[in-house]
Amino acid sequence: MPPTEDPARSRKVVQASGERVLWIDSPAVIPTIEAADLKRRCGLLAFLSVVAAVYPTGAGQRDEICMILSGVLVRAGLDVETVDLLTEKVAALAGDEEASKRKGKAAATRERIAAREPVWGLPELCNRLGLQGLEQTLRAWIGQAEPKPGKRSDGRSEIFVQGGRLPEEVDQAEEALLKGRLGVYQRGENLVRVLRLPLSEGKDGVSRPSGALLIHPISGAWLRENFARTADWYFQNESGNRPINPPVSHASALLARVGEWRAPVLRGVVSCPTIRADGTILQTPGYDQVSGLLYDPGGTVFPVIPETPSKLDAQTALEILYAPFREYKFPSRADRAVLLSACLTAVMRRILPSAPLIAVDAPTAGSGKTLLCETVGVIAAGYKPTIISQGKTPEEDEKRLASVLMAGDAVLVIDNCERPLGGDTLCSMLTQEVIASRVLGKSEVKRLPTNALVMATGNNLEVVGDLGRRTLVCRIDTGKERPDQEAHGFSPVDEAMRMRPQLVAAALTVLRAYVTAGKPQPLTPMGSFEDWNLVRESLVWLGEDDPTVTRERVIADDPRKGDLAELLELWHDALGGAAVTLAEISEEAGKSSRGRVFDLRQALIDRTLKQTFNARSIGRYLARHKDRLVGGRVLRCIDDPSGVKRYRVSDSSGEEPQDSPF
């Protein structure tokens, strides 16, 4: 409906085109204005109208909205007084009862922008008000051109740094970095790159050969340098664009985006062809998206692995694979099977979620244990494996193992173990895909992928605790008093280096033949190593012994198991099936300096660190072994309602508890 004319307040104007315009509250003089200025004012009015329409109605966030709005208007080129006035008007129009308190933010905002400090801008305002889809339109209305990455003639991007745009600028930097093809990947909690070790190194009990492929965490300094290599950076303000170096804040922000990076996920690095989880062969150099592996052959040319090798092909390949080890003396076919399983595991360990420890032991020094492990490493990697020594403490062992996992070594050898081999970290490395561990030289804990083949050597090596069920043993027995003085016709390592392409092809032919045959030799999986069963079944299919039978040898030789069996036998002889407290044992033993209860008390003391009868220390020892059946005996723990623990030892028949003899 047209407005009602009031002659006192209105005036009719006829345009040159003949159009009649009716002015309400007619001005004395019709104002004139430049078209660009009128467009800017109309755009600003439209922008403020939209903000007022979606202004928050509830308390709690309105002050922040006004602070962000002030920042947007300051960047749009308005003076401080105008910004404060418009901010208050928007709040009042939206029904904010505290509109007068919303002004006064423009001056501080301008100072922060001038100091290049971060200030929220239009993207944040749109996010808060649910206007993400209108951001470009709103930006055009207020005449705030969005700096967009351009392309120079050399292909590098252009990134404009403004306050309040850190997320967008980091996105642009990451995109330019990845387009630069600099070999940036994500692995666990780190951005990483792959490099070859120029010289051999040995420190902190870890030794690596030259040429080793390592996975190295990317630092902030490296990121800044390569941000500059892949993009031109400018600081943008009212006076124009000034070239700058990439800010430290942008490198730090990208490194902090754990789990949100767009870089390819790197599961590991291989220097020879390998078999994927689906049974296909990876033999094209470069990053393989299916497996997450980077294949870098380092100039070595490998034969093409046949698509459908026969069983006869696999049997021939297995003999080729065994050739570098032909002078070794193994006491049983099972020991030979463990060696062959190590070779097969080494070329496919990266895609396995878990794999057992390969222990190589011998009755005497000089039998060639380390040489055997080095030969396995050369087949898989083309250079000798990383060697670590046992630390003085389990904590030192844990940090050394963590440093190896961090670097992504393919094969790790714990060499010349002089004390029993065990520990929670090593057990977890073998059965879990990722572990959390302390890093050598640092106090931080990192989550680390574990897909490395772990081997260990020692003379009559002792494997203790839960590590026993995770270990296969390859025993070397030359039958000589001084095997190190025996002459050999060739060097296994040199032959493996020379024959490496054929040896790798032989290993993969064995595995591929078993897969294409339909995996015809199913075996009950070794607990925690279900996917590794492919290695075991392939060997048994070709007539080799089952390598897992050597695990029973390890478990039977566990000194801790024998120690526990001795304690349980002594306990049962002293107390039968009675349920007693540790305090009762100590009190009864104190009545005499001899007898079975006295001997039991002393046996419990011998199993504590400080060699004293401490109920807490002994309780921890017993808690680790409760309900474990050893030698036909089992330790039970009975929790009394009052909180007192009672212990009893029964035989495997589950004899009924007896009354306390005390």
C-alpha cells in the first residue's frame, strides 16, 4: 500500500525519465553522493541488519559477539567512534538490555591489529552466528576483500597474514607444503619425513649402519623453512602487502593439529617389495596408499614376483632363501623353521599387527648368532639391522626400544643378552600395534607404531615371564668348543647382500604361492599373532616343522616359572590347603629358627627386593602369580570382608580349603 501523502511532510519529484518519486520527511535539499560511497553505506547497512537479525537472545555470549563485530568493522576501515556507535546500535536493535555496555572495544581491537596480535574476524563471527554460508556475501557488503592464495609463475602459492585468520592461513600453508611433494607424512602423533643416515652412528646403546632409512619427526624450524620454499608470505594491512618470513605461530599451529593433518599416513618404510594384507604384492616404488607404506628400493632392482606361483615354485624358492645359512648347524628342524620364519617375517613385518620375538641362542660364544641376525636384516633392508644392548635397568631398556620405534627401524637386534630377557615394554611391542612409551633423552611419553621385527641373541638365553609365550627360539649348536676358530667357506652377510634381489623374491614367492593356493594348511593360531600365522602355515605347507614348537622349550626353561613352582611346593608342604594371612606365616615362623613354615617365610623374603619380610612387597609378588597353575599347584587369594587377604595353595584337582593350622 502506498504511503498516505501529507503535503506538509512530503514532496513529489519527477525524474528525468518521467518516474515520479515521493519523498517522506522531505529534506530541504536532496543530497548528492558518490555511487561508490552509496554502495558502501548500503552494504554496511545490509551487513549490520543481518547481524542484528541473528544476534544472540540469551546472556553469556553477547559481549564476545560485540567484540568480534568490533574487530570486523575496524578491519573494514571504520574509525573507532563509528565502530563503537554501530556496535551499540546493533545490540540495541536486537533487544539487548545492556546495549550501552557493548561499546568501547574498538580502540583496543585496533591496537591489537596494529601490533599483529591475533584478533577474531569475520570467519569467527559467521561461525558464532551460524552464517558460514553467507561469509563471502557479507565480506563483499563491507568491502573487505578476502586475501586468497594466488600462484606465481614458478607454481608457489601466496599467503597473506592477517590478524584473526590463523586457521585459514595454516590450511593454505599445509596445502602448499603437500603440493610441494617434500615427502611429508603423519605417523602416530608426529608429522614426519624419511631420510637415509649418511654415516653409521652409535650412541646411548643403539647402533645403526650408514644408509639406514629412518623416519624423522619434523620440527618447527624445518616447517618454517619449507613453508617459505613452497609459498610467498605477506603481511597485509592498510598500507599494503609486505613480504615476510613464515611466522613461528603458523608452524606451531600445524604441528599441534595431531589427528587432523591432511598428510598421508605412513605405516612404515620398506626398501624391498612386500606383500600387502590382501595378499597382493607391493613392488612399485613410492608411497602406496593401500598399505600406507613408502617403498624406497634405493636403486636396487628386484625381480617381478610371479602372480600365481606353484607349490613347486615355492619349494624351490625356500631352498634359495636358505642358501646364505647353509653352513649353520641346527640341532633340530624346528630351529631351521624358526630361522626361515624370521626371513619371511622380515619382508612382511610392516603390514603385520604383531609378530613373535625371534631369539637366537647357542651354548657357546662365537657360534654366529649376531651374524645370523645381520643376514636376516640385510635381506629385508639391504643393510645390517639396528643393534641395541641391554640397559642397566628396565627403564633404560624401555627408552632404547622407544627410540628404535620412533625411528621406524625395520629389524632390531637386542644383542648379547647377559641377563634374563623380559619386561612389559618388550611384551607390548610384540603383541600391540601401538604402544605408549618414554622416549630416550626426554621425559615425554609418545604413542609409537611397533611394526619392526625384533630379534635377540645370547648364550643359553633366558626368556622370563610373559615374554616366553611370545618367543620362538632358533638354537645354533656347532658341537665345537671354540666355534669362532672354525673356517667358513663364505660370509653369510656378503652372500645375502649379493643375492638380495633373489632372496627377497624367494621369500615373497613362498608367501604368494600359499595365498594363491587358498591357504590350504590352516593351523590353530598362536595366541596374539593371528595374522602372522600366514608365515607359519606357509612353512608347514612346504614340509617344514612348525616353528612354534620351540616356544614350549622357552616356557619350560623359564627360571621364574621354576622359582614359582618351588615356592608353591614348599608352601603346600608347610601349610597344606589352609588359607592363611602373611602375618600368620610371619608370626608362626618367628617361634622357631627351623621347620617348614620358617623355610617358607625365608623363601618369601628371598623374593623381595630389600630381602625383608614386608607384607606389601610379598603381596605384590603373590598378586602377580595368583591363579597361575605351575607344577600341578595353584595359588589362590581369598579377600576377607574386613579387607584382609588370605592365601592358600591347592593342587590342580581343586582340593577343598583346610582350617588354619595356627
